[in-house]
Amino acid sequence: MKKIWALVQGDWLNLWRSSKVIFGMILLYEVIYLLAGEGWIFLSVLSVALGGMLSYTSLGYDERSGWNRFILTTAYSRKDYVLGKYLVALMGTIGGGVVLALVGLIADLTGKVPLESGLVLMAGPMACGTLISLSIVLPLAFYFGIEKARLLNMLVIFLIFAGAGGMAGVGGSAMEEFPSLITGLNFILPVVTVCLLLLSGFLSVRIYQKRQF
Amino acid sequence: MADAIHVNGLVKKFKHFTLGPVDLALPQGCVMGLIGENGAGKSTLINLLLGLKRPDEGSIEILGQPAQSDSAALRQQIGVVLDIPGFPSVMRAAEIGKLLSAGFPGWDGEKFRSLCEEFSLPQKTTFGNYSRGMKMKLSIAAALAHDPKLLILDEPTGGLDPVARDEILDLFYNFIQSPDRSILLSSHILSDLEKICDYIAFLHEGKILLQGEKDGLKETYGLLRGSRSEIDALPEEAVKGLRKTESGDEALVLRRYCPQAEPVTLEELMVYLLRYAKGE
């Protein structure tokens, strides 16, 4: 675990130094939202999905510098490297969710947007959606490399969120009639997310152990 | 003497290139130079040794263990410099040291710092802003800082000026003073290999063309400069390469047939065997 944590720290340092513009953009948009009180859907995507996708960015930097290859010649294992990226993805997504929830709370406290409007409530499902998409794309990124996986990522995100939107449309009326469905989804979604993430991590380790450079 | 590297019947097939079969042995306590033209398979061989590629056939043992084992204990004993130094470009030397120290239980932070100082590596500059020479020096400092038993170096002196190269060869020379330490070194700068190597392995089109002790090879081969009639007088098997020039002919010959032949450098040996090989 010590090795994985060291890699994660290295990744965050790398991301912080390389992606200051992205962090600045997120912060700027959150300030704009707090001032204007509009655009929460874009804000939630920007905070949570982008937070999770920092793991791809990190993989991209590694591939460009050759670090993903060099590290395999050190005493770090392939498993350490893969799990480190999953931890970055998890931290980015949860961190994004926490930021989103905080912004929602501040918006409520300052009287701009009431909590009921859904921003805080969106943080959880949004984080789950992001982690599900990461669970699908990260094994592909470890198999094909990050550039090809980025294209697949767009497709996966579209399918997940379009699917979720479609389901919400179809099931919306049913949920209004049976509120227990919402409670059920609130329980099922995190469980499905954790299961998919664990399966994905296992698969990615197996893929990376066989990858040649 | 046990072998630091033992390669047996190694084959790796690609669509347009096949490495091998390669048999190679680097005895412990020795330095082996891996030479060959671009595309001969040197980097592929090094990638196979490091477990970055998997062989289609054959076996590789490093320090008595299978190279493909993904064993952290084995990699702890190997210091590596790759042809493209792969450190994160936004990190500084000390940060790279810290990152590697968590991965290597035997990391000597003081040694890493002193090597960085010795190489005059700027501490506040990020790796991406280093020159090629500085990047190689940092890679070498990282390779040496965890007290490895074997160094595997792919073009470690590439991009360095002669003074820096000499400085680094001294480091390698000091490293090898302990009898349980070994180096496999690939380089196009054959004068560097002349200085430090005990053994030479010469790769050509994926196969080992020549392998042996450097001094033995230099005793075996020699250069004969003279008239065509002098060269033609030698038995056919004595002449391994022939170069025709306006001022006369030069031949790479086996010295046992021609004791008066002049000593040959590694560079001449490589050029004659590749470019002027007899019959080609």
C-alpha cells in the first residue's frame, strides 16, 4: 500500500503542475455558478466527471514521458501502477463530488439556489455514473493505450448518461407512483458501482500484467 | 563463475523482424557491450531482459531468476537506464528521487543527492527542461542509487559530451570494482565500450554475429593494409572483410593466418563485418 500511495502522490503532483488551467477553469466556473445560481448540470459534469477523468490525464502524461514503461523496470509492480491509477480516479471523482456538494451547500446558504433544486443530490449519482464509465474505460486504456481509450471514453459516457436519461424518462412516472423505487435505486446504484469498479480493477491488473512495451 | 545474465534460445517474432535465436551469457563481475547497427535488435533484447516484452521462445535468467517473473526482489537488484529517460517532465530531481525511494527498499537518498550534485544537475529545474545529457545523468544517478547488482543500460552515454561521457564511464568503472556487480551496456559509441567492456556481443539483423571477450576478439581479428595481391595470397577463410580504396586495399583478417595484421578497433570490426563482409 505504501508503494501505491507514493505513486498516487506522484500522480497528483504531476497533475497539479500540468493541469493548473483545468483546476482554474473548474474553480472559475464554480464561482460563476455561486454568483449566478444557474447551470448546475454543467457544473456537476465539470466537477465530478472531470475529477474522475484526471486518471486518464495522468495515464496520458505517463505514456508521453515514458514513465509507464520505466516504472516497470523498478521495484514497483504492474499491480501497484494500475491500482494507483484507480485510486487517483476514485479520489478525483469523490473529490469532485465533495466540491459539488459544498458548492450546492454554499449556494443554498447564500440563498442563491435552494438545496431542493438537486445540486447536492446530484453529487452521488453523478459520481456513480462517472465511476461506472471509468470502470469500463480504464481496462481499455490499459489494453489499447490512452489515446484510443479517450475516443471510447466519449462513447461510453454518452451511452451511460443517455441511457440514464432514457431510463429516467421511461421510469419517471413509475417513480412518482412508487417512491420506494427511488430508495431502491439509491441503494442499488452505489452497490453496482462498487462491484463494477472492483471487477474493473481486477481486469485491468490482469491486462497490464500481460501488456508488452 | 555464475552468470548475471543467461539467455538461452531466445526468439521474439514481429511482423517484419525476428530477434534470435539468441544465446548470451554475461558472467558476474563483468561488463558486456551490446553493439550493432540501428534496428539490429539491441533495444528489443534489452526490453526482453527487463520483462517489458515476452519472448516467443527460449528463456532468460537474470541473477539466477527468471526475467519474466515480475519479482520486485529481482528488480530491486537491477539498475536501468532506458534509451528514452522516462521520468515525469514536471518533476524536479529531488521529487523523482522521493518517488523512486518508495519503490526501492534499498534506496540511498544521500547517494542520489551526491550523484546529482556531482553531475551538476540543477535542483530547481524540472526534468522536462533538462538537456538530453542532463536527463541521461539523472537516469544514471537513479539507476545507481539503490545499490543494484546489475546495470542494464541502453545508450546511457548518448547525447553526452566527451568529458561527461568520461565522467560516467568512471562511475561505471567504480561500480564494477565489486566482483558481484555486472553491467550490460548498449551503445553506438564504440570507443566507450572499448574502454570499459570485458565482453562484446555483436547483434546483426536480430542474431548474434559475434560474441566473446573483447581482448579475444581483438586478438582474433586484425587489419591488413596492402596490395590486392598480398590479400589474395591469404587463404579464403582468413579474409572476413575487404575494402577497396583508391590508395590500396584493406582487409579484415584472422590474425592466426596473418600475424603482421594491425590491431583492429571495435568500430573497424563492426564496419568491416557489416559493410565490407567478404562475399557480400
